[in-house]
Amino acid sequence: MDVLVFGSAIVDFVAYANRLPKAGETLHGHKFMTGFGGKGANQCVAAARLGASTAMVAKLGDDTWGNNYLEQLRSENVNVDFIKQCKNETTGIAQICVSDSGENHIVIVVGANNLLSRDDVIQAKVLFDRAKVLICQFETPLDATLEALRAFNGISILNTAPAVEDTPVDLIKSATILCLNETEAAITTGSEQISTLTQAKVAMEHLLEMGANNVIITLGAMGAVYARREEPETFIHVPAVKVNDVVDTTGAGDAFIGALAYFMAHYPEFPWHQHIGAANQVAAYSVRHPGTQASFPKLDQVNKLTEFAWYEI
């Protein structure tokens, strides 16, 4: 098995409007849709659509949305043997507003996701023993996430989203790769903002000092930067694919992480800048299309390149 995801499954309720509302403001929207989301499931589906064999350990409610979500994951060829529906619990939901420029605001109520526990790691041991790459996030209990990371011997990717202040150091140290966007990196390191490559470099230095083994910071239209503990003085920038027709940025970070896991599982001999460059391509495809999982491409929909630009900073 290529990719195992231990994490969240959330149903999206998405409203589209000309712009995002200000505090206390009500706006007329021009479109509404529901979809399947949650960072864990998003990342799993992103990897599966590219061709990875995937499985997920998650919790859903015993409601219609939970039933529908199980069928959705099966239709994406995700192994759902260790996804449980919990009695008297609601499936997680997200309220999302998307502007015409593609920006978004998101509020989540995680519901049954809060019941994911250390016991679920033990019960899914067969998956932890077989997978090449493990992905975790912060939408489920952190103690269970830490147990999952400690139980895994392959490449583990920890997406610190949604970010929490004073992130437990044990979590930072336990993942092979710590993957954050610029906002999450700023919160985790206590920085005011990260909007330049220089600021990203400082944040990566801080995260390595905190005990991270390898760090990737995604920077939206600027691409991504990374640093590795084995070469702590080397910071690499991998530019993004230029996109002029952004439709919806929701799920772009999840598309990146799912793609990163797929490429690392399938092409372990490739250098990291190629893995990240390929993941940038998948994220660029995603922002050109509406929805979350609906925007994720299959491999034949992404231009396959053998070389990607990368720069030391």
C-alpha cells in the first residue's frame, strides 16, 4: 500500500459570493454546493486520484452524511475498512465562503472526528505495517495523531492544519516531514507574518531548532520552500506553476500534500525538489477548478515534467 491517512473527514457546505463578508456583514451569494472535505480525506483522495493505493483511518457520524461519505471514498478506491461510524455523533461539517477571486473563509465543526483515538492506531496495525507514507493533520485529537506518528516506520507527513499555538514539541519531532503553509508556520513559530522567502527561511530555521526533521512551507503563488536536517544550512525554493485563472483555492494545500505523498511513494529515488515541483503542479490544477475534492486531478490531467526549477535561498 502506498499512502495511509490517519485523520479527518468533513462535509463541506460552500457558498460563493463576489467577495468575502466583513465582520457582522451579510452578503448575497450567487451559488451554493455541498461536497466532501476534511483535510485527511482530501489528502487521501488527492493521492488516490493520481494512482496511489490508499487507506484511511477515520470517524464519521451515524447519519446520512456519514453513509454518503463512506460511499464516496469507496468510489475513489480508498480502503475504508478502518473508518467507523459512531452512534449518536454527527459527521464533521465545514462552512466555507469563497469569493470570486478564489479566496476563502472556513469554519469547521469536527463532530465524530473528535473520537479518533490511540485505540484506532492499534486496531489498524495491519495498515501501519504495510503503508509507505503516512499523512496526519490537526483536525483530530493530537494525542491520537502523536500515537499514529510514533507507530509508523515509513515516511510520515504531518500537516499542522489548523495550526495551534504552542504546538507540542513531540509532534514536531515525530514526523519525517513537517508541512505547513505560511499562516500555519507563522503561528507555530510565533512570527508576525511570513510573506517573503527570507521570512520563510527564518521560520524554517526556527522549526529545525524546535526539533523538526524536515520542513516544507507552502507559499501559495510563490510555490514552496524546504529544508532538511541533514543539510540545515541549505534552503531550497521550488517555484509554483503560474496560474492566471484562479477559480477556487479551497483544498489546494491538501492537493499538494496528497500529491507529495503519491510521488514520494512511487518515486523514492527522485530528489525532493522534483517531488515538490510535481506537487506544485497538482495544486495549480486544483485552483483552476471549483470545489475541494472535485478539483483534484487524475495523473493524466497533470502535465508530467521530469525537471522543475528550484533555487537555493
